[in-house]
Amino acid sequence: MKTIKVAAAVIIRDSRVFAVQRGYGEYKDWWEFPGGKVEAGETSDKTIVREIKEELGTLISADKLLCTVEYDYPSFHLSMDCYLCTVLEGNLTLMEHEDARWLTPEELYDVKWLPADVTAVNLVKGILQ
């Protein structure tokens, strides 16, 4: 089974976490932490800074590794490094996603999360409370 290595940004502000809705692919309309594939020769913390700049027009810092999620989808294995991140400049402008929300701890499970993201969501719930 092919492994895909990705990095995801867990951006928390004012006791809420930023989530985006996919606008394409097999999991269209599902929710996730923003991010993307780690390219050859790139570290996952550098990936997340690059991806958020490309996808959301925002400069962030990857402050701390929250967790690494290993998840088997039907056609590939996902290895996802989730970083706690801080917005340095910019306004998180949607350029690739369908929608975005700042979720409170009470709203965390109101959206349909991608299966691999649920592990990180459960950790975030503990941080937000």
C-alpha cells in the first residue's frame, strides 16, 4: 500500500480551532485541518508553512508537533504530522477550499471530519477546554 506523507496546521485562536471543508475529490465536503503533501527534501514543518501560504494566503509558524496520525484509507496509508500553528500575518483567505469555520469546543463534532483528522480533533478538544 502506498504511503502519503502530509502535514496539517492546527490553528487555535481565542479558544477556537480553524477547520476547512474540502471542495474536491473523493472526500468532497468533508472537513479537515488545512495542509498538504510533504515534497521530496522538505520537512513537515516547512511543508505546513508553504501549504498555508499557497492555500490560504497567510504566513504561519509551525510551533509544536501535536501528533502524528497514521491512518489506512482504502487505497493508501496516510502519515500526517499535525502542528500547533500561529498566524503571523494574513487573513486565512480561502483559495482552494469550499468553506472554513472557527470551531469552539462545543462545535468540534458538528462537522463531518475526515477519518484521519479525528485523532487530532480529539487532542484539540482537550487543549481548547
